[in-house]
Amino acid sequence: MADRTDGKALTDAERHAELLLYDYFKHLTTLSLVALGGVLAISQDVEQIGDRALLVVVLFISLGGGAALSAIEVITKARLRGLPMPASIGRYRIVSATAFLLGLGAYVAIFLDAFR
């Protein structure tokens, strides 16, 4: 990873934190893609799930994956330019995880309700 523009090298702890965040967002993006595939595949077989409910689930999971992918771009851009990690990365972390979990939780609730 690059040095900062202020001339100070990144410490090992800062490098590890950046790598951890990068991996977190990378895995969340992958999980979002897998979850979308699973939701759409399972929903084709279950006729009781409404289109609106499915749309909400897909939108939330997509928002989570999109926010995670955007965060990867922010991290990469900051490192390539030698800039410190922007404060917005914390908001990306919250939005991506929250949206993904809301979508997944909503799907589980809808799926279980379809079999009652």
C-alpha cells in the first residue's frame, strides 16, 4: 500500500485495518450476489411469495452489495492516491451490512410465512 501524502508511512495496524475492511466489503459483495441468486432461484418454485415482497428483498440485498462494492472503490482510490481512509467508509459499512441483513431477514420471514 502507498505512503500518505503527508510523508508519514502507514503503520502496520493501519494497513491491517484497511485490509480487513477491504476483505469485509469483498465478502459482503460476494454474499450479496450469492443471496440474490438463491432468493431468485427459490422464489421461482414458491408461488405464494408476492412480486412486491420479492422486489423489496431484491432491492435491499442489492443495496447492500452495491454499497459494499462502492466501499471497495473508495478504499482502492484512497490507497492509489496515497490518501488516508475517508470518513465515509464507516457509513458504507453500516449501510451495506444493514441493507443486506434487512433483505435477507425479510426474505426469511416471507419464505417462512409462505408455508404457514
